[in-house]
Amino acid sequence: MEVSGKKAVVVGGASGMGRATAEALAAAGARVAVLDREGSDGKDVAAAIDGVFHAVDITDFSGVESVLAAAVADLGGLHIAVNTAGGGKVQKTLGRNGPHDLDLFRQVIDLNLVATFNLNRLQALHMSANEPVDDERGVIVNTSSLAAFEGQIGQVAYAAAKAGIAGSALVMARDLGPLGIRVVAIAPSLFATGATAAFTGEQVAPLVKDAAFPKRMGRPTEYAKLALAIVDNPMLNGQCLRLDAGQRFAPR
């Protein structure tokens, strides 16, 4: 899909990989809506790329529908959706203080997996109204993680959620294929976003020692480059692409 002239929504677009992707889409000629939490830098990011901002809590599953509809109305349509919002907390299945807190497990699943699927089903609905170009109506890019494949000790909830995102890519692509909508997930390794962006070289070195090359954290712009490559290449569909410098996470 040609990015120029298309309408795009980036959920989690106020910072990190989402911000880099919103900026890259705008630079390529897309009109972009940035969706992120109230109080984030989303307004400033949107203003800088001549886009629009809509505040959203992705765990407000009913509220997301109206926020997304408003964003699509502002854009005048939806062709590209990139979903980067999420997060996790560390707790062992069974630790010194007892078994994993079930409410915490549910919270992590809701924030990552349920919220992503809720966005996907609504994004697909808006995309389905498009006139197809070369039989294509839309592209959805989700964010998984290497934890989906090699989760570390204490990441059981996060790994389960991200594995769900990775595993649903093919099924969702099959569901939406007749409509000309593609679905691809990206599984990043350690990226310099949020708190990790301030890590020193000494702090980073042991975290990336198992990477083949380069032995550093990923840069948000590198996620954005892959997201745009996915949009551009119609043969990329129904899979989860590792973006990891050849790294395999150790148990801890």
C-alpha cells in the first residue's frame, strides 16, 4: 500500500516506537491521528506532524470505540493502523509471597492482548468501508515482543499477552483477507524507549550481550522503518516479524 495520501492511526503514538512511526508515516505523506493517554505528549506530537490527537484509555473497551470513530472522522477514513500501546509487570507464577496475583495477570492481559484485539476489530470495521486499491483496503500492524517466544522469569503474564498477539496475526489475516485487509505483528527486542532510553552503555551491555549484531538496544526509528515496510509490501501478511538483532532472551 502506498503510504502517501493515506489515513493512519497510531495508538501509543505519543512516545517511543509509536511516536517514531507517527512521524515516519507523516513524513511519507500520510495524514496521522495520534491516540494516547490524556496528559501524554500526544498533542505536541500531533501538532508537529500536522496531525490530530485523541486521548484514549485503551483498557476502556467501550470508550475506545467512540474515540477511534472520532479520530477516523477527523481523518476522513482509515487505511493504516499501528498499535504500540502496552506494558507489563513482573511476578513469578509462584514466588516467596505465594502464587501470582490473578488480578494482576488479568490486568496485563487486558492492557496488551484484549485491548489490541478490541482496537483491531474496530479498525478493521473502518477499513472495510474503503474502496480497494489493488484489492487492498487496509493494513494493521500490532506490537508483540520477544517475550512471546522467550519470556524471562517473572514475565508469565506479559509473555502470554504478547504470544496472543503473535499467534492471532495469521488467524486475523485469514479472517480479514477477503476484505483486503492485512495483519502483521512486530516482535521487538529491547528498545530505547521510556525508562530504558536513559540507560548508560554500561547498563545496556549485559542486556544485549546475547544479540548477534548490533549489540545495542533498538532505536524507535528502526521499528518505524519496519512498520512502513510492512505497509508498503502487500506480500507481508499473517505473521509476526522479529526485530531483535539476532537476540534470544536468556531466562533472566
